[in-house]
Amino acid sequence: PIAKGKFQMGSGVQEEGYRFKEPRHEVTLTRDYYLSAFEVTQAEYSKLMGNNPSKFQGEMIANVDSSNHPVDQVSWQDAVEFCKRLSELPEEKAAGRVYRLPTEAEWEYACRAGSHAPFGFGGLELVDDYGWFSSNCKGISHGVGKKESNAWGLYDLHGNVMEWCSDWAGDYPEGAVSDPTGPTEGYSRMIRGGAWLTPAMLGRSGNRAFHFTPDTRSDYVGFRVALSSSKIPEESEPTQDKSSGAGQK
């Protein structure tokens, strides 16, 4: 469970050659929501979709069990279809749960977990404890949840595979906004979080990646699912106020 709150979105960094800027701006999330603690695994994806498109299985990882590795080689369209099929399972329909991809704002808010630092866990010196990047992954993905979680109990938001968000890519709005969902149309969809092949600095909380069209599949992109709190039984609603993240960078 992720409780509603307010935070400063964006890193304030403008990387050379980047099309979209990352200016800091105030974002208010007015509704509680849920975000999966782990990236969707190969086992979970295969069970629901009937196939495992991932590169990192079999000989690619010395034939060790890859079922707990994050699924990769999934397009934005594949991720949306996974959420649709998950929502259509009888037990999920009976409970009224409708799964979806998180918005870019929901993703960053959860990644920061109230932190004022470039990463949800603090500074660059701690990356080996919290994420898989080019510096420590040996060129492959790794099982989810092998590193430390952030303060809100979420794993692998920094590194392992990057993650699809629901938004079309575009510039941030000017000024303070509430519950942003991105542009109404576009060419590419947002992905977040850094990956096994990227340097750690590209996995900071505010870093944006936007160069993938919805049908693109990559061995360093996967996803996690979100769920609106209204789709959860009342007794399971979040109770912790996480507005303390206001003013974070």
C-alpha cells in the first residue's frame, strides 16, 4: 500500500542530448494506491500469458532457474495485456480488482519513499546494496528481491530491469499538479528505474527514459503492476500517512 501525499518530482537534471527535461515541480497524489513489491517475474508472466519471452533464461544464465528473474523482452502492449488478463482472473474479478501500469508520478513517488536524495536509499555509495547495475550485475538480470528494499518495502526500483509506466513521453507540466497522467498522445511510452546494463546514475529516482515505442521489446525492460486503492477491500486500505515526503528532491 502507498498512501497519498505530496512530493517534488523530477531531478532538476538536464542530460546532454535528452529531449525531455526533468525540472522539479510539486506533485500531489490525491488517492492511495498499491504497487507490487517486486517486478513481475518470468514465472508469473509465463503462468498468466503462456510464454516466457525473456532473454535471461537457459544458457544465458548458465541454465540456473530463472523463474524468479524479472520478465524481460516485454513491450508496453504486452505489459498492458498482462494487467488486463490478471484483472480478468475469476478471483480478481470477484474482488473487484483491476490492475494497471503505474503512472510515472506514482512510480517516482514510490521509488523516492520520502527520500530527499538522488536515490530512494540515499547516495551513490549505497547502490550495491539496493540495485543491479552494470557495475555489479555481471551482464545479466538477477532474481527479484535479492537487494535491500526501500523504506516503503519495494524492491528493485533502482536497477535490474527498467519498468514501463502508463504515460506517453512528454515534457512535465509547468507548476504544481495533481494526479498527472502524462500527455494524451505521443510516440513513445515512459520507462523508469535503470537496469543491469546501465550505470547507476541512470537509475536515480528522477531519471527519465522515453525512447521506446509501445511495441518495443528489450532485454533490459520489464514492469510491475499497480492497483487503485478503491479496488481493495476496505480492511486492507493503507493507513500510514506518507505526506512526509514533501519537499524531497
